[in-house]
Amino acid sequence: GAVVSQHPSRVICKSGTSVKIECRSLDFQATTMFWYRQFPKQSLMLMATSNEGSKATYEQGVEKDKFLINHASLTLSTLTVTSAHPEDSSFYICSARAEQGVGNTIYFGEGSWLTVV
Amino acid sequence: AQTVTQSQPEMSVQEAETVTLSCTYDTSESDYYLFWYKQPPSRQMILVIRQEAYKQQNATENRFSVNFQKAAKSFSLKISDSQLGDAAMYFCAYRSGANDMRFGAGTRLTVKP
């Protein structure tokens, strides 16, 4: 089946630094990817929709200057948390929409744990 | 806006017995998809079952089946012959067209041996 890979799976960074998380569709092209954030014991909350070759669409309340999303190719979207603070510590998960061959299905990455110390 | 509601924060079932997880949703769309995802401690999102709104027949995947009531906007998940490995968070989700997926708050399922 289709695979979406996220990297890194776990990252620890110092407060004030930036960290990048990658989301790759390994065997299909994805013009649209989605980034979610999940706090402990809570559901997945959509942060933004990443569109290949154009600007991401952010959900209300999500700071676009803090959570930079780049979708430069049909198989890669990146989320950069800039000037990270401890409150940014969370589980971030991406999904990618396959538009050909697998029926417009959405596939999830394995997620990335971010800890800001 | 579409919303998904899971009214059971926690559920418990005895091994080998049956449990039903509830989900309701709100939408003005006529064509959409509904999903149940399982999230074990690893946090990997695992698709359990999927239902297309235009299909009247309830989806079934081995021990997992749904009761889809379109008019009532209800989409419950039944797990039969529960196994210890079924213990996880279960999320009900809604999606229309090419849009993103919206999730309910989740239900934590415990399976007692």
C-alpha cells in the first residue's frame, strides 16, 4: 500500500531554535498534504493544508510565521517550527492525499514527537 | 462547518465480547466519507474501516463493522470478539471531497482479559 514517511520521528531542540519535520510520500504523488498537531490525550487538530507549488492554507489560530510549511515537490512537504518554545512540544503528524491509482485516499505518516527544552 | 462528536471518552470491554463505539457528525454535504481510525500507543494512525456516504450497505472488515445511519448522521463502530490488541484510542473522522479529514475527540478502548 501507499506509504507516507515522516522524519524525524523524535526530536529534542533547545528553546529559541528552529526545527524542521519532513513528510514524504514514498510511492505516490501528493499535491496536497495536511499537517496536524496532537496534544496528549486529545484529538488531531488540523494546522494547515499544504499545496504543492503554492502557499499553505492555515487554520484559524495557527501562526503561519511560526509554523512554516513548504511543499516544493509532489512528494515532500516540510513543517518548520521557528523559534520553538516549550509550549510547542507536541506530536505532529502529516497526511498526504493520493490522487492517482489509489482512489483519492489519504495516508498518514508515523508522526513526529517534538520536545522543546 | 463539519463537526464530529464522540460522546464516549472511555469504553471497556471483556475479551471476546462485543463493544460499540458511538459517533455522530454534522454536515450539509450529501457526498462524503466516514472513517474509524485506531491509534495505539505508538501514535500511528491505522485505518480500521471506511464508509462512503452514497453506499447504503454498512461497511464490514472482519471483526469490525459499522452502523451507518445517514439520516440520523450517526456512524457507530462495532468490534466483535474483542482482542487484547484492540485496545487503543479510536477516532471517528469525516471527510468530503478533496478536503481535509476532521476528527472526533476520540474514545479510549480498554480490553479486559
